[in-house]
Amino acid sequence: MTDQTSPPVRRLADWPHDRLERLADEHGTPLYVLDTDRVRENYGRFSAAFPDAHVMYAAKAHTGQAVLSTLLDAGADIECAARGELQRAIQAGADPNTLQYTAVNPPKADVEYAAQLGEDHPGLTITAGARDTFDRLEARGYDGRVAIRVNPGIGTGHHEKVATGKDAKFGIPAEQVPTLAADIADRFDLVGIHAHVGSGVLQGDLDDHCTAIERVANIARETTREASVGLEFLDIGGGFGVPYREDEPPLDMSEVGERVREAVGDMDVQLALEPGRYVVADAECILTRVNTIKETDTATVVGVDASLATLIRPAMFDSYHPIRNVTAPDRAPEPVSVGGPCCTSADVFCTDRPIARPERTDLLAIGNAGAYGYELANQFHSQPRPAEVAIEAGETRVVRRRETLDDVTRVESN
Ligand SMILES: *Cc1c(COP(=O)(O)O)cnc(C)c1O
């Protein structure tokens, strides 16, 4: 858990190419390959940078049982943002008393489930970012542990669609927090102030991110003073990024730890964090086979069997994912566009990017697919979702079998 020695970044070139070839032959493509040892290392490196903090893994980045049980085994607690995530965390062995549930516009069934879970397991904490959600919890008879999600008015991160810190959808506006705190302190056990301001924060975003954290910490201090409540924790959420581009440096975690503590300042509460992406992103890659190559006057188009149904981040967030020719990494690089079999021009993984010249049947790897990768996979074009294999201590095992068309149609009727 105090592992500070693992490499801070893992590039595609660091994956064992022979083994990737064998896995693709054995399990077919597209295939998700998860390295649970790397998940453990990432969690260890993160925790080591925050020795006195409470580190929870944000499950929504990758809710696979293999990931959750690896992290539980490594000593992590889990933050869940939906009923299904709570259920899967419990299935993976989490003690409900240690779970934190972040309610964002929660459906009725989620409020019911979380309230019941909290009644049965009083250690559960529910975080809410709307007065109305607290009212709904109270109406359901819940009076247990709660935290207030604050909107600091600053969002940070790699894309507008993940910068939650200034979006009115997330959190209570700063100036309303002390009043709300005084109000709900009578109705619940108010234990924390929470914020999650963005995602994909790298070294260059650190100033903004720390300004937001400073603001949240000030709100927590004000709340403690004005509402005379004794808080247990200040939770600054996740958002810590990994380098997706080959030439980007990784976050220097000891600097991050220092900067965050500085931004939080003097406070008599425990610091809590909820990393998602940082823990899983570089622990997984996707293997995909080249189907078709087309040369035109303007482009070389490499058609692969992965698509936006396999990995939607490029289509949804314009995300860059590294791509490597695993079969022939040493061939001369040529600018190519790589895309899948879906009938939309959004189904491209890269455009005119230099890659060791792919040939038909070559195996390509798409890197950094562990966070919001399988989690956002879908069945567009009636494509069953891929299998996922885990590598652990040199052994491999299937942790998610490949779906069949039956899995896609099972829930249908005429
Ligand atoms: C998504 C989310 C996280 C994790 O964000 P990352 O950018 O993956 O670290 C943490 N906390 C909350 C409340 C979230 O919604």
C-alpha cells in the first residue's frame, strides 16, 4: 500500500507483445486485456501520495468485479454513484458500512435502496448535491450519515463534458452551503463536505484544480463556523489524470499530494479522495484485428474490428488513445486513419496518425482503455460486447465472457 516505486506511467510498448498475440488468438478480438497488478500499483502509488487520507475508488470508471475485488483486497474503500454500483461493490465483497454513495439526481429506486442500505448499515455515507435530494431522503425515513456536495464554480479537466465543478447540475452553490448545512444538521448526521470538480487533470491543470479545492476547503471552514457543525471529512473527489498521448508526462504524485494539502490548508478533518481514472486507465488495453485497408488519394483507412461500441471515448469526448501495431511495431510509421465497422463518421480512433504500417490481419492495441472503456461499451449495430481477460501474477483468466447475439436479444419480445 505504500508502493512508491512502480512506474508512474505505462505505455503500450510496455505490454508484453507475445502474450497479447496469444491472448488475441485464444479469445478472439476485440478483446479487453486488464492487468490487475497494475490496478493495484496505481492505487498504491496514489495512496502513498496521501498517507493520512481516506482513499476511495470511484467505481464508475470500471465496475468490473475483477477491478473491485482487486482494490478491496488492496485496502481501498469504494465510492458509488448509482444503485447498481452499490450492489456490485457489495457483490465484490465490500462492507456496506464503508461505502459512500454520491447521489446525482437519483432515481426513486436508488433513493429507496440507499436509504435502506444506510438504515441496515449505519456506516454508509450518502452525498447529495440538491436540497431536494435531502428532503427525499428524509421523507424516506433516512436520518443517517450525509455529506453536502458543493459546486465551487470552477470546473477542470480534459473536456467540457467532464468539467462538473461549474455545471449547475452538480452540487450546491457555494453561498447556499452554510445555510443548508445548519438546516440538515438537525435532520441527519452531517459528516462531510464533498466536491468533484473535473476529470483528466494533468500537471498543466493543477493550478486551476487546486484553486477549486481551496475554494471547497474554505466553504467547509465557513460551514463549520456558521452552522456550528463538526465535520468528519473533506472529500475533494477524483479527477486525477493520466497521460493519453505518448509524449505527455504523468502526474508527479508527490507534488500533487503536496499541492493538494497546501490548497486544503489547516483543517481539523480527514481528507478524502475518490480517484477513478488514475487507478484503472493504463491498466487495460484493447486488442483489435485489422480487417480491411483502403488507400485513397487523401488517406489510408485501416478498418479494425473494434468500434465506438467497444470504446466510445474518441467519439464522445474527442479523446486521444494511443494505438500500436503489436504484430509489427518496428515497421516504418505511416499516417493512417483507424476506424471500426459502424456506419457513422464518429467511428474513428485516429485520423492521419503515424503508426507502424498496418497490414491486413495485424493485431493493434489501443491503450489506456481501463477508465470509462468497457464501462461505456454498448451493443450498437447488434455487436455483442467483447470478452475481458485479466492478467494477474503472470496468470490470465477470463473475467467477462464474450457476449453472444443471444445476450443482445434475450430481453426482447415481439
Ligand atoms: C466520476 C467521479 C469520480 C472519479 O472521477 P475520475 O476523473 O475518474 O477520477 C469521483 N467522484 C465522483 C463523485 C464522480 O462522479
